[in-house]
Amino acid sequence: MENSALNTLAADVRGLDVLRRAAHDNSPEALKAAAKQFEAMFLQVVIKSMREASPGDELFGGQETKTYQDLLDQQWAQVMTEGGGTGLAKVLERQLSANATHADPTKPINLKPLSDAGAFSGQPVLPAARSAAYRQTLQGAAATRVDSAIAGIAADQPPPIGRDVPAHARAFVERVWPAALTASRATGIPAQFLVAQAALETGWGRSELTAADGSPSHNLFNIKAGSSWQGQTLSVAANEFIDGKWTSQTDAFRRYGSYEESFADYAQLLTNQPRYARVVGAQDASSFARGLQQSGYATDPMYGAKLERIINGPLLRAALAD
């Protein structure tokens, strides 16, 4: 087998059969390629896990996006592996080479589950990632070891399913849930949908709009003041997707005295504005999220997809059940 054939197998599951035949003869090239492929597949799972735990940064929606993201994850996994990787491939290659002489290809290999791997670099396996941290990780992926990238984001992220809900997410849901229930009765929209939107708009309460002096706005839905608003306001530089690109511009936003006022005003906005007629009373995540986007609630072309992912995501479910 030529080396060029082996080098094309990274992250290609179909290439396992080719590697298996080469490894049967204890080919050093095959052992090296097999180790690299395993590392690439492992990194692809890590990247996919980070992306799926994020509110989402896709360019488009639907099945096409999923296919594109899967291919992109695979490509990044291969780039990382070719660029030095995490060191996992080298460890596997040494182990495979040491055992190759005494290996019996007729006997199955007993592999330990990943849960017993001890977290190769001392970091949690399959951590979640926020969109900003995820973008930074990908931008430097070809030159940065994955273990250090994971270390940089793991401390700020929701943990894998089965572990405790992050304190900030739990506190946010507990703080806004009563107001969400009241708004739900006024709009006919499930309270968890409203909490999910507030979480998207404020980063689970950690990115709420604040005045210059640091005082809170209690504006959980980032509603702009507008000419009809008679209450308090604050000016904030916000990002808007205009003419196909993100642009920062300063706008006046509404300011409330409490989160209860914020939810009440949001409920009034939905019920009083005809353009949100399709949203009021929505009982499924897609109708609510996509309806908001189609009604022009936000300029982000992926707003609906991001909101739907939070509504259906494990973090919200865990926080509500906690």
C-alpha cells in the first residue's frame, strides 16, 4: 500500500477496511495512519459536541446546514491532526507498534470506553462551547493543540449531560420563571419558550444590557425604545446584520425597573403588534422560533435556528428540571 493512500484516510470511516487489511501485516504505515484516523475521528466528535451545545452560528438552516457542518467538522479534525494534533495519535502509534509483533489478528481487541480514558490531557471529555469561544478555537485550530483549546473554554461552559447544571443558568431560570409564567398566560406561549429567548438575548443572564454606570436595564429581550416608548432608555452599541454583514451601531433600548416589567412589556409587544400574530399562541419550538424570525424580530438570519436549539437543548431542560 502506498503512503499516499494511507494519508487520505483521516476521518474517513470507509477507510477502516483498507487500514484493517494493511494492519493485518503489521505495516508501520498502516499503524501510523490508523492512529491518526482514530485521533481525527475523536476530534470530530469533540468539535461536533462543542457546536451542538452552542446556540448556533450556522450560515443557513435545514438539512443542508447539517451536512455542511458535518463536512466542516471533519475537515477541521483532519487539519488539527495533520497540524500536530493532541499527541493522542503518537501515543496510540507507539502502543500499536509495541504490540504489533505479538499481536494475533484473529483475536478481538478489548477497548476501554472513553469514560475510562481519564481525560487525556486532564480536561473534561466532550465539553460544550459557546459560539464565540468555538469560533476562536477553530480560527487557531491548525496551530493550536486541542487540549489547550479545550482548557480555555471548558470552565465557562455547560457540562455534559448528567452533571450539575451551571450555577448561572440555574439562577437565571429561577429568577425569571415566575415572570415567564405570567407572560405565558398573556400570550399563550409556553413559559419555557420565553425563558429560552431571554437566555439567547442575554447569554443566560450574563450579557444583559447595562447603562454606562453599570446599572442593569432588566431588558431581557433587547427591545429597542422606538418613538412610542415613554419610559426610561439607555444607549448601547449593538451588532446588526445589515446588507449581508454584521455592523455595530448605537441604538436606544428600553429600560425597566424589574424583570417582571420586561416580560410584561414583551408580552404586550407580541399581542399588540399584528406582525407577531403567527407567534402568539405557538405551541411548538419551530413555530415560535421561526415565526419570530420571519416577523422581523431580529436581523440575525440564524435567530430562529439558534432559539430553537436552546428550546430543545439539554441545558434548558436540565435547568427547568433542577
